[in-house]
Amino acid sequence: MTGIVDYNAGNIKSVERALSALGAPFILSKSPKDLESCDRLIFPGVGDAAYAMAQLKESGFDVFLKEWALSQKPLVGICLGSQIVFDYSEEGNVECLGLLHGKIRHFSAVWHDEKSVAAGLKIPQIGWNNLSYMNGSSPLFDGIPENKDFYFVHSYLIQPDDEKIIKAAVDYGCRVPACVSQGSVTAFQFHPEKSGRWGLKILENFVRDDLKGN
């Protein structure tokens, strides 16, 4: 069974629709207690990092997600959920969950520091971009050829302390980590649930054990 974390900052409906299309059972809840018995979690998110962290603390999901990661049970973060699993975000100058080590920075700051030529590129990045695999990729990309397009909407990007946890990246004025993974935590900067056939394949790989025999 897959649990979906509902903390008033998530792209919930699109995730629900994707799992329903796969025929995968799931529980959606605002209460950590309801998700304790799940086999895996999806941690979606859109919007502001500081607001999201306040919602997580108010609901108790901040502690729950830290304990979940320590237990080595599978967790997938999506979009904002892929960012606030890290230590810190420049968006709202907020300390985050610290499940993975690194920080979240604004595109303009990274472009400036790396002296990137990003002429004509707008912030946020909105639209489709093609992935290049790195560091052995991730099992969640099984069956997906390299250079397929996925859908992005974001102004901030992941900057992990250890670049070896980057499993896929795109180019948008600089290298943009699109998938990071360490231990049982995998995070997608793009939206698998809005990325058509190949995004659905990622979610299918994640919930595969619940689809056996279907």
C-alpha cells in the first residue's frame, strides 16, 4: 500500500489520478498515524518552502518523515517535496527536513555563481526537458530510455553536498539535478504524475509490488 502525504501544500489530485490509472491502492491522509502501516510514501508538493515546512510541523509530518527515512522505508519526493527533504532552502530562508544533505538555491543565484550563460531562459523553468542519467541512474527509471522528456515547474533547484546522489539531470542554464537518491529516499524535481507515459512508468516502478497479479 502506498501512502500520499497531504499537508496542504501538495499536488495531490494529479498523484491520485496517476495511481488510480495504474490500479495501485493508496491512502491519502493529513494524519501521520493513518500512514504508519504503508509500505511506501509519496511526498508531493507545490508552492513555498517556508509555508510547507510550517504545515509539516503543525501536522507532525516533519517528525514522521524523519522517522520514516531512518526506518529505510521507500519515500519519493516530488517537486517541492524533492527540495524540502534537504537541509535548507533559500526560499523563505528555512531549515528543512534534512533527510538528504544539501541546500536549495534560486536559479539566478546558481547562474551567477557558476557564471552561466542563461540568455533567454525564464524563471521559473516551466515545461518539458530531457533527462540525462548519471551515477548509475535509479531503478525507478527501469524501462525508460535516456533523454526522454519530463515536465518541470520550479524556480529553485537542488544543490546536494554529494554529487554522487544525482541520478538524472537536465540542462537549464546550468546542470539541474532532476532526480536524486540515497538510501530509501528518492526525489524528483519534475512531476512524474504530469509527465505522460514515462512519468507513469516511474510511478509504476515505485508501486510495482502492489501491481503483481493485477
